[in-house]
Amino acid sequence: MSATLKLDNVTIQFGGLRAVGDLSFIVNPGELIGLIGPNGAGKTTVFNLITGVYQPTVGSIEFGCVSVPGHRPHQITRLGIARTFQNIRLFASLSVFDNVRAARIMHLQHGITHALVRGPAFRDEETTLRYEILDLLDIFKLRDQADTPCKSLCYGDQRRLEIIRALATRPKLLLLDEPAAGMNPTEKEELMHLIRFIRDKFQIGILLVEHDMKVVMGICERIVVLEYGIKIAEGTPDEIQRDPKVIAAYLGSEAKKEEPLDA
Amino acid sequence: MKHYHPQLCLLAALAASLGVSLCSGNLDEYYLDILLNIGINIILAVSLNLVNGYTGQFSLGHAAFMAVGAYGSSIVTLQMGKALLVVFGGAGWVAEGATFCIALIIGASCAALLGWLVGMPSLRLRGDYLAIVTLGFNEIIRVVLTNTAGDGPFGGALGLKSIEPYTNFFWVFAVAAIAIYSISMLVRSTYGRGFLAVRDDEIAAGSMGIPVVRYKVIAFVIGAFYAGLAGGLFAHLRTTIAPDGFNFLKSVDVVVMVILGGMGSTVGVVVAAVVLTVLNEFLRDFEQYRMIVFALILIIMMIVRPQGLLPAGFSWKGNRRA
Amino acid sequence: MEQFIQQLLNGLFLGSIYALIALGYTMVYGVLRFINFAHGDIFMLGAYTGLYLSKALSPLLAVLPWPFGIALVLLLSMLLCAGLGIAIEFLAYRPLRDKPRLNVLITAIGVSLLIEYTAQLFFGATQRPFPTLIPAGNVGGIGALNVTQTQLIVLITALALMFGLRQVVMNTRMGLAMRALSLNPTASALMGVNNSVVISFTFGLGSALAAAGGILYASLYPSIEPFMGILPGLKAFVAAVLGGIGNIPGAALGGLIIGITETLVAGYSQNIGIPSGYRDAVAFVILILILLFKPSGLLGKVEREKV
């Protein structure tokens, strides 16, 4: 089943405000695409459109051969699209282990009756699941903290946990919403390695919204640039950096090329 | 064998209930009554905890489901009791037990069905709106029951009388044990983690593939089912029921237990149910002060210790094993 | 036909009282985003303060012409209950300012029960008659239609208070601050608005209106008891939701609709074939319908959660 994401002439209006206008682009399976633009350009809105939180006013969004609009968010995740959030949205009362475990619910074979009777089939599935989750945490070096409350993790680890949780849903396309926000330069370097690693190991497409130009230019194969909800440019990092419209949108992209002072 | 630890505990609890029940003839009526009320309140609190505590949906209408269970089961035993007894071989504890069991299940199923009907549309609403809708629903049930014909099967404002006193220690504590077992085991499983995820962050839960509304409805229906069982047990203990006994204040009673015990802590709400039932008994002569005490408990708990007296600790202690 | 218009009028009078209470709900929701469960009990306390004030001031009231008498009782009662509302906010809700909304809702239920049962303790559970502040008498009517003096004064007072509220909200600095706060608390604080003061003011204002509603209601149905605030409070809440919670004209509109619908249903209950006891369920049915089909209310706007 092809895992291509295709947006075609997508527009969304909130009353009088057109947040995204006539947007079209494609993410092929296994590609690492960046979505950038000044604040308010509509990047998170695009994510919300792709994941079913919003419905487009006009236009179509297709993943594989399935039309995304009209499905609820959890159905879209089952199609193979997972995401992280701009502001970390972990399950605050759950442990690291359980946060990932919650993401595996959609793949469960057992339902309520099994959970109550707790027969051999149930126990087998739970045991297999436990090893799978621990292995996943191990890959990202969080295995030792499996039982700690996720709130106790440091910020960088929490961001990583959110990514791991999204990966646990076995997506074909991963949407990362500003994963580098609030990170120091070292953490950003690690993040860049991590994203490349994820793409290579899990063979999934990644769509990345990010403000940090170093990160975006460093790992993305292609970049889509939005301004006021409209696509003003699309191309490789080199092409984008030289595009006059992009430079104009950022008003002094010279400053952006240095390490930006994060708020 | 150790894998079946929880199931064995349940069987032990059931056996113990039966044992105590058989000896309960020696217990003072008054204390027995209090124990049975404790048991019924445990069932109510644990079932509401699934909805309010574990799934984070604020339902203020639990008494309505209790009412449906109470009336449903009572109508079965009143109208069809004799026929059922004959089916099961005449008088004797087997026949009575079977009749009661059927009546309870019918009552609870009606409550569950109603929970589904009410939950499906309302659980899409925001927290505070859901509270008001469930409160309104509680009122509607009470008004409907009050306005039925006085001589009809529902008894109108005066309710039903002369209900067979089938409730005994075994039934109450068997159901309580089953309720505690099923709900805590459910929540501990991977499937059950979904309830907590919905509570913590609905949007994130949906994005992780969890069908949020379905989980809310399931919690609501299970809660309603057990409330219906509690209602049936209550009816066959008191032998008289009236619509006013299932009003908003009764719902608040159960809410106070859940809040005091810690939303999302089965152990906590069980303890709270015991404490508050006993407190109720002490304050029985001071009815005027009882509600003031309850109200103060609510206010002070919310300001000082909103997580409850015994908040859920098991989230991060050995939860790797389902 | 005449009966229909009579019922309409009756509903209008009742609805104007619901509107007064609904305004308090909607204003508090606007600035704090929570449903003040205890609001209906301020309504009850308004009636009781009216009762005790008229007893305490009876020598004075005997010499004053009755419009001044009722105005005096009304104003003093409103002031007292405004103070009470401010005190409740300060003691019970303010400590929970940053906590989840559900916690505050639970506290509000606690406050409501506390007020009701303490009132029962102090005032007694039995119904008390409310003094006649407005002399009885008909204002006349057309044919069989009848409007009493009391009803007319109730309507006029309610409308005057609503008009006064609109002036405060639209034409004063405090009103502007209230509107700013309800739109964006962070921004309003950054613009120099003392949010705490505005919230206290809003509570005071809402409570004053509820108290007025209590006295007017008690003038129409002169028998008061500690739990009289529950049903009107809930119906007024439904009215606020019907009009669009947070929307002030909506609350007034909602109150009128609920009042008229309830009276019509009760009046024609025989014709529809349902017992008249169902009049109390009308508001809840309306609530469920509105939440199912248009949760933002008639005049409200949809609020989206930012993801």
C-alpha cells in the first residue's frame, strides 16, 4: 500500500481568516520533508489538517489511496500517520512505559473480555507487548527510566518520549511539530541524528515543522515554505536558501542563518 | 499458578462472602445493615470512579442509573417473582437466588442501555457541560418516575413497596468484589490504559489511535451497569424505594466518595466509601449537619488535596506486568 | 387565544427573572470559564435578605411610599449579596485559579450545598411568607387578560436592571475590562487590567442581579425556603447556555425563552397529555437539545481548542 501523502489545493477558513490557502505538495514514502515559514504561516494548521483535527474547507488530502478528511483523528492514525505536538502532550499521570503502551492500543488483538478473563492469550500478548516496548525504549536509551513518571523526565527526554510514542503506533508517515523547540545546540545535534536514524531504521516518511534553520537545512531533502498560509517556495535546502521570496518573507534571513536566540 | 493471582483473589473473596453470609444470622441487624450499605456504596463509588476518576468524565447523574437498576429489578421481582420461583423449583435458596440474580441483571442491563443512550451524544461535550447534562438527566429520571401512575408498575411519587428482601451479605460483597476486580484489572491492562490516556489528554490520545468517544461511552456504560446492580441490591435491602431517594444529592454522595478517595484510585475510593458510610451513620441524628459536613469536605479537599486521600500510586509501581 | 396571551405574559414575567439570574452565570463564565453552581443559592439568599431587611426596616418602610420602600430593600439586598458573592469567590474559587476547571466545578457544588444547608440551619426548613413590598392590585388589561401591579413592577425592574448592566458593560472602564478579560486574560493583564479586581467585580455584579431576581421572584411567588434557588438556578443556567454562554444579550434572550416555554408547557399540559409536573423537565429537555444541535448557543460563537 503506497504511503504517499498528497495535499491538493487545500484551503481552510476560520470565519473570515484564511489560515491555509490553495496548498499542494507531496511527501513520498521515506522522504524527509521540512515545512517552514514565519510565525503564523499556518504550519501547525497543516498538521492539524493532515491528522484530522481540522477539516479543509476546500481541497483534498490523500494518504495512500484514502481520502483523509471525514475521518476522525484516531482513524487517521490507524491509516499510518502519527504526530508529535508543538507543546508536549504526554499522558501526564502515566509512566514512560505506559505512555508508549497507550500508543499500542490500536494494534491490540485483545479487547475488554480478554482483559477481564485474563486467559493465556491475553497474557501472551501482554508479555510480547512488554518486550516490544522495552526494546523500543532501549533503542532510544530510555529503557532504564521505563517506570518513572513521564513528568520527571528532563525536557529533552520528554520530547524524545513523544517521538517514541508516535513511533509505537507503527506509522508510515511521522509528523514532527517543532521537535527542536527549547533545545540547546548539543541537543539539537542529537535530534538531527535521531531523526535521520528514525527515517533509516523504521523506513518511514517524516514531515518536519521547525523554526531552527540549521536543523531543517541539515537534514531535510526537500523544503516547503509557507507564508500567510500560502506556499511561496519548494525545493532543496540550497534552492530555498537562495530563493528571494523566502528571504523576503523572513526579512533578513542572514540573521536566521546564525544560531537564533530561542525565546 | 502465579499468573492467576488476581483471579484467585477474586474467588477467595467470593468464598469469604459466602462464608460470612452463612454466619450472618449471628450478626446484629443494625451492624449488618451498615455493612450492607458499605458494600453498596463501594459498588457505587468504584463504578463512578471508572467514569470520573479513570476516564476523567465528570458525571453527576450516577443516582439515575442506580434508580433504573432499583426500579428495573424490583419490577421484575414484584411482577414476575412468583413465576420465576416456580421455574426454579419453588421456594428455597436456589430459586430465590436465581430469581434475584436474573432481576439484578435485568435491572443493571436497563441501566447500562440507558447509559449508552445518554452517553453516546453527551460524551462528546466538554467537561462542565457533561456535568450539567448528567445532572439534568438525573432530574429527568426523577421527574419521570414521580409522574408515573400511582397504581401502576412504577408507583408514582410514593414508589414501590413490599420488595422481597433478597439482599444479603453474599450478594452485596460478591458484586462488590467482582466490581473491584473487573474495574481494576481492566484499567491495568493495555486496553485499559486507554481510559487514563483519554483522561490525561484527549487530543493526544486520539492522535495515538485511541477511539476517544468510544472509550468514554464504554466507561460510562460499565459505570451505569454497576450502579444498576447497586440499585437493585439497595431496593431489595430497603424493600421500599421512591424517586426522591435517587435525586441529585444521592449522586453528590457518590461524587464525594470518589473525590475523597482520590479520582483514579480504586483502593482510595473503597476506603472513602467505608469512611463516608460510617460517617453517615454517625451523623444520622444530625441530618442537618450531615450535608454541611459533606459540603465542607468537598470544598476543603479541592483546595487542599485535590488528588484525594489515597491517590493512585500504582501507575508507576510494577505496572509492567499487566 | 386569550389564554395563550395570558400564558405568554406570565412566561414573560417569569422569564425576565430567569434572565436576571442567567446574566450572572454568563458573566462569571465569561471571565472565569466556569459554571458557578452556587449562583442559584445567591438568588435564594437575596430573597431571605429581602425578608429580614423588610422586617428590620419596617418602621421606615411604613412611612415611605412603596416604590421607595421596595427600591431600598432591593438595593440593600443587592449590596449585601454582592459582598457575599465577592467573599465566596475570594475564599473558595480564587485558590483554584490555575487548577483544572473540573476542580472548581466540584468546589462550586460544595459551596452550593454549604449555602443551602446552612440556610436551612439558620432560617429553618419550612416555607416562610415573603412580605408584600408591592401592593396588590390589577393594572387592568384587555378583556379577560390580567396583569397585576406586582407583575408589572417585576418586569420593569428586571428590564431596568438589564439595561443598567448593559450600560456598565458597554460604557464604563470596568465593563471594558470585563470584556477584555473574557476575551484574553493574559493580554488584559498585560494591558494593565487588574484581573483579580475585575473578577471580584464581576462576581459582585452577578450576585447583585441574582439577589434582585430573588426578591422579584419572591414578590411574585411569596413563599420562600432554603432550597428555592435550585430549580430556578438550573433553569437560568440552561437559559445562559441557550443564549450562548458568555454572551450577555444571549442570557437575557435565553431567560425569556425558557420562561415562556415553561409556562406554556405547564399551561397547556392537559392538552398535550402530560402531567403538569413535567414543567421542571422542560428546561432540561431544552438543554439537551441545544447541546446536541448547537452547543455554542443561539448567539454564541464556537470556541476552538488550540492544538
